[in-house]
Amino acid sequence: MDRVRSETLQTIDASLVGHGAIDRPAIELPDDVDTGTDGDVPAGEVVRLVLDGDTRHCRFEAYGGGTRATGVFDTPDLVRSPGDGENRLREWIDEHGLSVGRTVHLDVIEAGFSYGLRAPGDSAVYDAPASSPDDSLASIAEQLDGGE
């Protein structure tokens, strides 16, 4: 499997913000990030998020004028039902000595599919995805149509 260094990827400087009545930590994207369907970080889609080498999942959504991921979970299903699983974002923030108000780096491994989160000053090496879900679905459709 190919590996990619964070220094070679597009990096978005996001912010840790408080969210909701109890100020749970969330990752907020800057206003200039394209969150459309084909954008750098599509809002409303469950995506992979690598934290310290572990693949987790999150969803960026519009909240109060900004776009935020309010939780990071072990599986896509837990993103859709956040009360059923542990939010790994708080644990990651604590392990890195970060707090609300700090900048974090969101690396775009594959737009619309896979991202990495780093603390300021850290670098990372990620596994490059072998294929995105769109590639896999296209391959299945091609096989059903009688193609290779």
C-alpha cells in the first residue's frame, strides 16, 4: 500500500470550537473551504478521519454559520447514531494537550473520502486509499453492465 506524508497534501487549518449547550469540542472549518458535493470537504457526508494512525469516521455539517464535525467515531454507523458510541475527538484533544480555540491541521488525503487530523507542529504519514467508494461502485456497475 502506498503511503503519503502530510507535507505533500493539501492542509486545511481548522479550529477546535465548543459546540452545543455543554461546549463539546468540535472541528470547525474556515469559511473559505468548499463544502459542496464535489468540494474539498463535502458537508453532510460521512468520511474517514485518521487520528494518530487509527481510521475513524466523522461528518462535517453546517451549524450556526460554520461547518463543523461534532464528533469522531469508530464506525460510520456510530457517526449516524452518536449516542451509541464513544466520541474519540475529546480523547485525541486531551492526548495532544489541546483545547478549544486552538488550530488543528486537517489533511486532505482524498477529497470527499479520507482526511487526517494533526496537532500543530506534528507531521503524519498516511496510507493512501486503494480506492474510494465511488471507484468501487463504478467498478461494480461496470461489471453488471457486462464490462470488465
